[in-house]
Amino acid sequence: MEKARRSRRTGLARRVGSGALALVAVAALGSAASSAQAAPAAPQPSTHTGPAVTSEPWGSTAEGPVLRYTLTNGRGMRVRILNYGGIIQSIEVPDRRHRTANVALGFDNLADYVAKSPYFGCITGRYANRIALGRFTLDGVTYQLPINNPPNSLHGGTVGFDKHIWATTPFRNGDEVGLVMRFTSPNRDQGYPGTLSATVTYTLTTQDGIRMDYRATTDAPTVVNLTNHTYWNLAGEGSSDIYDHVMYLNADRYTPVDPTLIPTGVLDPVAGTPLDFTKPTAIGARIREGFGQLVIGRGYDHNWVIDRRDSTSLVLAARVVEPRSGRVLKVLTDQPGIQFYSGNFLDGTLLGTSHRMYRQGDGFALETQHFPDSPNHPNFPSTVLRPGQVYLTSTVFQFGTEH
């Protein structure tokens, strides 16, 4: 759910988000890949190898072959990423007893990602989150986007950045390994103006972090909002719901939404509401309360306004602890907002990498980004990118344990 500077970037620069993509429809799934990674029935002791990047074939789409890259950092952490949609397919991290488990929801085959993924692990763009009625006006011109989340446009449209193959280059920099992923979205792709050239760099750090750096430029005025959409379950995907995860959000305000999940335009305090995570609280502690905003979202599906002293630095936006395993996830970002989604629409129809059903509340997303529908709210931080400016943002997902 990264930084740019110097060219006035109208509130865009230095924030984290997701990468860029565009139009080409994905068809013809050539036999979807095997090489499936099934999560073990029980966590396994980690086996440490040195930092490395490897790749393997993972099927194909009409755009070409799909590869799955495996990144290891020599500390027991392993991340698997597809060049299709920049999808983080799995993340294996140790618990307090040094047993590893996959903490990211996903599929063990390409066909499911293409046909029915609810944005598992992907780069979302050009505009992450919702735009009201799929419409915005920029410099006096109104642009119409696909309506794929009636009555609104969601995550860049029907063929967003998550549905393309990205040109991918692996790298090793000392003890850190990663991938540089590039995609060019043509003018009017999914209705958005301007040719957008996007680069997303994933780095697996020596400190058990996944750093995401985003960069984009345009040849005409446009709007940009990029993020990564990984769903997390720190107990292990497919193992349980996430309601006992204890979460802290560094935010004392949020953007309330209308019945279609579009922000009303005001910034409301979280104090006195079930959206107050300024003190660590179990995700499920208040999720069934009859608070109007929770009723609208069927749970949490809201943007929180991150508390920060400036608009450019990486700050702690969220900290989540899973009590049984001791796993800790910290989210640091330079973005103004973070969308917390509690997996409300998972309904048991999807089988994950563990071949277990994903039911409501079996995963949560923390999408660092600009506010939803910002192009239609002048009081929100701007998402406009103009020629000569550079969109740059960064987010770090940092793992650890507590005892």
C-alpha cells in the first residue's frame, strides 16, 4: 500500500508507496507455474546461508515469462518476489525460538494471482486506494478512470501496476541483496494522463528489513500514489486470524469515509473511538463494536494520518506484535498516511500457499501512501507530479522478535 525532491514535488516527494504500471491486458496464462512454495504444517528451524539472489521460471502471461526471485540475507530470512506485479509472494522470518514461518498471504501458483488475487503482495498504482467515481480534474481537464470498485476506481483501475511484468534486475550491495524493477505506463493508461516511468527497488537488509524505494517521472502533469499491498499474519499465513496481534499506530487522526469508503474530506481525532491505536491494542479488541465507521468497512479499512514533524523523514508509522511467536513488525515511512485493512472481505474462497482457506480477518495490510481520493480534496497533501519533478518515497518493513 519513497522520495523525490528538489523540483517542488507538491507534497509528493519523499514518500513511500508502490510502483508504476499500466495498460496492457493480461491474457493467456500459459500453464501456471509450479515450483509452488507450500508453507510447512509447523514452523521449521531456520537454516542460515549467505546473502544471495536466485530466480526460477514461474509460468507466463501474454506479456512474457514470469520469474520468481528468492532473496536471502544469511540470517534466516527469505523473501520471494515475482516480476509479475512486483508481488511479494512469501516472507519467511524467524520467531523468538528461531523457527521460521511465512508471514505473508499469497498463492502457490501464477494462475490464482492473475485471476483472483485481492492484491496480495503487489505494487499498486498509478493511484493506490480509491478515487471517487473514478474521476478527477487536473489543470482544468477532467479524466475518467475505470470503475472497478463500484462506484469508484481502486488501485489504478482494471489493469493496474499489479497486472504487468516488470523489467527486473537483481543486485548485491555488500551483504544486502535486492531487485530493481522498472515499468513504463503510457499516456492515458487506465485513463491517467502522461507517460509515467516508474522504478521500485526492493532491498533485503542485513537487519531483517525489507526496504522499498519508489521513483517516478512523467512527461505531462499527472497524479501518482504508489504502495505495496502485502497482507500480513505474523503467526504464519493460513494459521489463524490476526485479531490477537497487538498494534500501535503513530496517528491521532484519521480520514473518516462515506458508505463507499471515500474520505469525507475531514480529519477526525481517533480519541474515544475504536480507531485509537495510539496505545498498543489487540486488533480484535473493538472490531465488532457498532461504531459507524467500522460498520461501513466491515472492520478496519481506513487511512490514518501519521504524526510527524516534517514531510520527508522516515518515521515509525506502525508496530505490530504477535504474542505467541514473539514476531514484531515495524513500519517506517516518509508517507503522510497509512491504510490499515483488517482483511474484512476474505471469505474462505481463496486457498493460500499453505493450501488453507483464508477467512475474514486472516491477514491485515498496512499500506503506506497518500490519502485516498486526494486529487478531489485540495486540503489533502498533493499527489500531483509534473514534468521535471521526481517522485521519490521509501518504506521499510522491519522484522524482529520480543521475548
